[in-house]
Amino acid sequence: MSENVGKYEKKITEGQWTTGLYDCFSEDISTCCFTWFCPCVAFGRIAEILDKGETSQGLAGLMVVAMSKIGCGWYYASNYRAKLRNQYSLPEEPCSDGAIHFFCCSCALSQEHRELKYRGLDPSLGWQGNMDKRAPPFVASSMER
């Protein structure tokens, strides 16, 4: 087990979610409101982190909007939930990823956003911002003759 240090300190147990699907209002009200009122932006941030910067926040957000227009936004978003679960060896609970995103997409996005935060990644910084935060600062060596 390891502990995430910082603003969102939470004990992390391998193979378990750090936050429940319906913990929207009890744990992090700002994330809850953000994912309910700006789901496309929230999804874009989650997707950029999970794709390790290969997909931009904007593109992912636009993709989920476009897919939603034809009734498949929940399916597109559920693929990223599966990616998150696979990355952290999390169980598929309380039901399938598709069903969770179909019936309660905002709860799913809120849980996924909190999960990344509790695991030390800040979705608002994007992939590169998180990598810059983790990298040790560059210190130039002094010139010697």
C-alpha cells in the first residue's frame, strides 16, 4: 500500500477503488459539481491523462459530444473507464462499465476524476502538467576549467 501525499490524501489499496461510485457529494463537492455541469470538459481531462497525452482534452471532449449526438457518448466514455480500471487493476463494479456510463454518466465521471486525483494525478493540469510536476527540477552543473 502507498499513500498519496497532498491536498487529496487517501489510502490507496492495490486493486480497489479509492472512492465509491455514489460518493459524489460526500467526498469532493467541487469535482461533483464540475462533472455534473461540465461533463465534456471533465471527460476530456480524464481521457488526456489515461491516454498519456496522446489525446488532447479538447479533442476528447469534442469526440464525446459528437458521439453523444448519435447516442453513443456513453459507449465512448465507458471505454475510458475500462482503461482506468485496467491501468490500476480495479474491479468492474457495481456493474459493467457500459451500464454505469449509460445510466449514470456524471457519477461515473466524478468517480473517475476523483480516482485520478487520489492517485496523485491532477486532471486539471493535463498529462504534461502532471509529468512536469513529478519530474525533478533540472539543475545545471557549474562550469569547471
